[in-house]
Amino acid sequence: MSQYPWFEQKKVYKSFGQYYSYRKNPDLYNSHDWTNKIILLKECNKRAIREIYNIINKLIPSSITLAVVPSSDPKKEEYGIGLLAAKLVKSRSRYDATDCLIRRYKVRKQSMSGIRLPRGRQAKSISIQKTRKIKGKDILLLDDVRTTGVSLEVCEAKLLKAGARSVKRVCLAQTV
């Protein structure tokens, strides 16, 4: 039996916890521990990044190539999930493909608006670069919060089209 049984399934979508959006659950937004960690991660809080890293690092195989869903704002140079991914790459000899998916123009955040962005518009806003880093590789695609799943689906399709052998979609939290 593998140390990472969840990871060896053919089609993987994994979430490490729940995220209570302010719009849907204002009472839980500030009182739910995992939601608070995610909020702090989004603010690039180093302590939150370290705490989340300590929880998930041991759950992710070392021989994986790591990619991230890009920020909804392409002008944002640092974003929490990117900083977490960089820390995960440095640990345990993971391969770095965190710069392969890029956002071409700003899109509204799904978790904040409550309005689903059309899949086509989401797909057009994301490009892929440096395909040599992903060609023939097993990719772990990491996102902070999954609301509709469109960003993860679009990024997965782009990685596969660019030659990734497989893509496992993982988010830190699922919006409830």
C-alpha cells in the first residue's frame, strides 16, 4: 500500500478543508479555523503559509511536478498559494512548474462575486508557457479555494494539451 493512496487514483480532485465565504456565511467566515488560515494565506501571511505547509507537505509525494492556478490578477507578483507552492517545491525535491500557467488579464474572483465566470472567458484569460517543464510529467495542480472548479478544470486542460502525462487537482479548501 502506498504512502499516498489518494494520489494514485486515476482522476484525483482533493480538498483539504472547507471555506466559508463571507457572502454566504458571514457568521462562520471569521470563526472557522481553516477559513481563517486560508484568508491569512491569501494575505501572504508567513505564519499561515508555514502552518498550511506543515499540514499538507507530508501528504504530497516528493517526485511530483507542482503547478499552481494563477492569481485572478496578473499584476499581483506575490500571492499566497504561489508562496506556499514555492515552499512545497523546495521541500522533498519536487519539480517546479509554478511559472507555467499565467493569467493574461484580470478576472473577478469566483469566491467573492457569486457570479460564475463563463468557462470560455476563464480559458482565454489563462495561458501556458515553459511547456518543457510539464511535458511527460505527472502534475499536481494546486489552488487555494475551489468555488466553481472552472479555474482548476481550465488549467488541467491546458496542462494536458501541453503534454502533461497526468494532472491531479488539489485545492486547500472547497467553498461551502
